[in-house]
Amino acid sequence: MPPNNTRKATVPVAKKTPSATPEGFEAVRDWIARNPMRVWRERYRVPRVHVSVVLQCTDKTIQNWENGSGQPTHSHLLLLFGSPGATEMQDRWTQWYTDRPNQENVRV
């Protein structure tokens, strides 16, 4: 019988994600509430579905943008706000996106 020189395959262990903290969830919730499109919609009482009709996309797309899972193109912003408004909204969006809270303390 030949010697058993085979090694057991090692399985990489996934790193544990930090447990969710109330502060982490609160920070994300506050950040989402400051989304420029959400603020605009709430100020003028425009439903997501109306925005989605104008932009020819789904209301789920608008929801994703407002939750930080993507962002509208400059063309989308032009349709909603016109030329000077689109540039201003894009600047607000960029600032909002860079203010995103640290995701390490939040497990979704």
C-alpha cells in the first residue's frame, strides 16, 4: 500500500463581519434621509412614481438611487431640473455620496 502523502484541502474561512450596531443603522438612516432627490421629492410632494414616469424608469430605480444603490445620470437630472438645476443637483449628489457612513458597522 502506498504511503498516504495527500494533504487535506484547506477551506478558507470567511472573515466575520462586525455585528450591526444601533449607531451604524442610525447613521445610514440619516444619510439616506439626506439624499438630494428624496429631499426634493418630499419638499415638493412628488411621488416616486411620478418621477419614474418623467425619467422613463421604474419607481424601484428611483428607490435604489435614494438608498444609495446607484445614481441617476446627468441626462436624468436634466430631464427633472433643467440645465442649471441638473448641475447643482449633481454637485449635491456627489457631496451626499462622499458623506456615506462607514458600512463596517452595518450588516444588511
